[in-house]
Amino acid sequence: MRGRCSAGQRVLACILVRLALAEAFCLQMGVVALDEPTTNLDVANVEALAVALRRLIESRARQRNFQLILITHDEAFVSSLGRSSLADYYYRVSKNSSGYTQVARKDIGELG
């Protein structure tokens, strides 16, 4: 498929390969960390990634040590993940007027 995939498709494939490798080599993997996973993805692939992550969250809901760490600026993506009833809140990191970092726990329902 070399030369036939868009940049977004390659990024999505890379994420999926990493998830598969983590699953294969880690017994009851507890953490999935994604940093800006929607970068270079078109709308269809962003939604497909959200669906795949919702399925992952649902399949791991009973696993005590599972955590999804997602770093993104894409609020629509976070909102899409929140459509499953398994995600109740998220943390918003921002800077205040003095330049100090603020971390606030937010209800996922606040996102459009």
C-alpha cells in the first residue's frame, strides 16, 4: 500500500499497530497513552478512531487497572469518546492569566 495511503491513514495505522503490539506483549495491559492521535486524520478516520477506542474502553471496563491517557486539542473527538456511558469526566489543562498551569476536572457532558 506504499504511496496509496493518506498521511492520516498512515497515522491511524501506526496507532492501531502500537495498540496491537501492546496487547500482544503485555498481559492485561493497564495503560494506553495517545498524544494527539487525530493529527492529520480526516473526519471519517477521526470518527473511526473514536469508535475503536470506545470499543477498547468497553472491552476493558471490568479491568481494574485500565487507564486511557489521551492528550488532544480536538474537543469534538473527546466529545465523541464521551458518547459511551463509560467516560464520565476529563481533565482540562490550561494556563491562567498569570501564566500558571491549571488542571480542572470537567464533566464530559459539557462538551457539545
